[in-house]
Amino acid sequence: MADLPLTLMPQTPADHAAIEKLDERAFGPGRFARSAYRLREGVGPDYNLSFVARIGTLLVGAILMTPIFCGKRPALLLGPLTVDPPFRSSGIGEELVKTSLKAARAAGHKLVLLVGDMSYYGKLGFSPVPPGRLIFAGPVDPERLLYCELVKGAFDGVQGRLRRGMPKA
């Protein structure tokens, strides 16, 4: 990663078209059927916590943070985390996650959830949600439902259905 002239910056609505193309290359059209996409539907990302990665002017990565509720508690849903396939395994994804988590913590958020691989996200501070604690509206492999406490104890007592946060204005 040190040899890449990488720039991370907050996302803006102007990045949307480039991010859509990046998501299409990385995940294909089936991404819209995933439960995490359904949970984000109709809810805008928090642009202060969502970032893009560029090498020069080329957008090579993006991460979204979207407000959700875990039962009655507010939280953030991380994802999608997208890195252009030729740039994977270069640390860009990890830098995007660390940057978003740091921004979320600084903004006073306490809890972040995602659907992903523990082998990747575990090293970034995520843990598996204990079975039965949270209910996703659609099918999700329970072993891939992960959480990260931005404040110690933020996951204590959290349970219930995951649901959308504030709708787009």
C-alpha cells in the first residue's frame, strides 16, 4: 500500500455513478437481492462516515455507512465495502474500514454492524453476533453477521430486528 498514491475522502452524491459502476464490476447484478441491500433501501448513507479511495483521479474503492436500528438502538450498517478487483489485496479496503470507523467514533456513534467474513473483519475489530440476538429481515448467514463496538459495552443488551434508519430527505 505504501507504494500507491492513495487518497481517501468523504463520499459525495457526485460519486454515486462511479460507485455504482464499481459495485457492478465487483458484485454483479445479484447484489440487489442481498438482505443488506434491502435494509439500506430508501435510506441515504451518512456522507460524513462514507468514503471513497482514489489513485489519482481513478476511483478504486468505496465504503458506505448507513443508519439502522438494532431493536430500539441506533447503529450503523457498514457496507458495501468495494475495492476495484485489480486493486484488491493492497490494503485499500482495510484503510477504508479504519477511516469510516474512526469517523463514526468521532461523530459519537457507538455500534456498527455488517454482513461479511470474520476472517477479514475480525482483524479490524469486528466480532460475530451471538446466535439469535439480532433478526435480519431477509436471509443472512448468521455466521457472517458481525458487530463492532465503537464504545465499550455498546452491544450489551442489544437484541431484536434490524430495521432501516432515517429515510432519505
